[in-house]
Amino acid sequence: MAQQKKTGKSSATSKRSASVKLWLAGARLRTLPLAIAPVLIGMGAADAAGKFDLALSLLALTVSLSLQIGVNYANDYSDGIRGTDAKRVGPLRLTGSNSVRPAAVKNAAFALFGIAGIAGLIIVVLTQHWWFLPVGAVSILAAWFYTGGKSPYGYAGLGELAVFIFFGLVATYGTAYIQIGSFDINSLFGGIALGFFASAVLMINNIRDINTDAQVGKRTLAVKVGAKWAKALFVVMLWLPMIILAPFPFIYPATFFAWATLFLVVPATVIALAAKTPREQILVLKLTSFAALAYAALFAQGLAAING
């Protein structure tokens, strides 16, 4: 009897562990640097302006991470019920693989959108910037309708534009503005740079899925322009942040260290241009995602260093 109880407990523990691993896989942790990076630059810009606020920064990070994981679950749910993920070649999807009930994935997405909304509301109450309410609402709607609804814009080739706006400009500039309270050019250019990184990550992801997406009618930008031009666009998106960085060391000398991002950008470029397998393209995705994080961390530190 004791042995049976022990075996039963072991089995339950094993199932819980497997469930946690599934949900972590569905959260697509490799994309989380894209949620952290804009907050880092926003913090650096606020520090450079002498207006850094830790509480507001952490709230902004909560919004960004919640939206990123929420949109990952939302995409998992919407693509799964449409059958888009039925023949996917990338990592496991919760809905498409029938590993988790679709309703549970949808509820997880909505719960995370709710967390983002609550954190955003607290920011608005603390800063009295009430115009952030519609910005937050539009951000959540954009997260859902990327692949959700009857006419998802992600199926019309607008995904890169959306992530450029929301995970680049809005997230970065928004983080800085809630602390500074006025226009800030550093966070604007930083947001543009991170928007290109986010677009590059989505582009290489869509290049990986180009054949299966075309078969199910998902007309991503990669599908529309074809693999050759999609790779060219990826390289452009990947290198534009480095061009944006070029003048900053003359104003903020410590931002020079952000050039170390080239140790990730260069191999990502080489592998992307030569890649023939999904595994190679997933490696490029990881390199690009961490390049965005490294760029943001070093750029932000360089901005903040101006105050000693």
C-alpha cells in the first residue's frame, strides 16, 4: 500500500512537471528578451534625463512581459484552432499539438492581458497620463487580433509593422515617457532600433514557416515577397539598429560598448543567409533575440553613464 501511494505521488509529480514544461514551451521564452529590451532602454533614457523611477520601470516591465507571453499564447490558440500549426516544423505548440485544451490556452492569454491591463492602469493612476489608457487598450487589441478574429492582420503580412510599433516604439518610448513626462529623443531612436530587432525576429520566424504558412493561406510578409527577399529584409532589419547606434557614442561615449552586439549580429546574418533547415533558422531567431537584449542593456547603460 505504501509503495502504491509513493508511486501515485511520483506519477502526479511527473504529470505536473510535464504540464509546467508544456506551458513554458508555449510561452516561447526565447522571445522574452524582446519584451525586456525596450524597458531597459526606456529606463536608461529616464536615468539620462535624471528622472529614473524604479517602481514605474517595474510596472512597465510587467506590462511588456505580460503582453509578450499573452500574445504568444493567443497566437498558439488562434493558429491552433485554424489548423495553421497542423504541419508546423518549429517548436511544439500547445493547441496545434493537442497537448492542452484550446480553451485553457485562450484563458491563459486573456489572464495575461488582464495582468498587463492592471499594471498599465496603476501606471496611469500614478502618473496621471490618462491618454495612456487608449494606448494600452489598442496594444491589447493588437496582441489578440494579430492571429485572432475573422481577419487577423498577421495573415495579411502586417506582423512586422505591428511588432515594430508596439514592441519597439510604444514599449520603449512609453517606458521613458511615464518617468520623464515629456519628449525624449533617446528613447525614440532606441525604440526604432528595437522595433527593427523585433521585426527581424518575426521575419526569421516566418521564413522558417514560409512553406507551411503558404499552404494554409497565412500570407505573412515572408510568404508575400518570397524566401530570397525575405532574407534580404531580415538582414536590413538586423543591421539598421547598428546604423542608428553610430552617432550615439559621440554624445554618450559609453554607448560605444553597444557595438559588442556585433558578436551576435554577424553570426546571425551569416547563418540566416546560408540556412537551409528549421534548426538553423531557430538558432538565428535566438541570436537575434539576444542581440536585441544585449543592444538594449549596453545602450541603456551608456545613456545612464552620462550622469556618472
